Amino acid sequence: MNEIIFSVTSAPEGGFMAQALGHCIYTEADDWIGLRAAVREAVLCHFDAGKGPAMIRLLRVEEEVLAVS
């Protein structure tokens, strides 16, 4: 496995939530730097040594709702 991709969204109570695409890995943190560390730790815990991805890609998803009228 070359890379793992996480979808990152803003948490309703503040901070960020990250969910791996195609794997059952979820984590959250209060700020972006903390999230990067939490994601790295979650990936290392999820995979056996030497079996995990070489790279982690974080895709930040922003949502905005616009009124039509």
C-alpha cells in the first residue's frame, strides 16, 4: 500500500474530524497540527509494522450552504 487518504471535516464543537477512506480509522483533534499527529498515530496503530502506507493524504472538505432565494 502506497498511501492512505483521510477525509477531514470541521467538527461541530470545534476542531477537526478525520476518517480514512476504505479503512475503519477515525480520529479527531482540536487543531490542524494536532490532527496531523493524531492521524499519523492512528495509522501506525491500525497497521502491523511494515504493512502500512508510505504516505498519508489529508483531504479537507469544506461545506457551505447557500440560499437560492
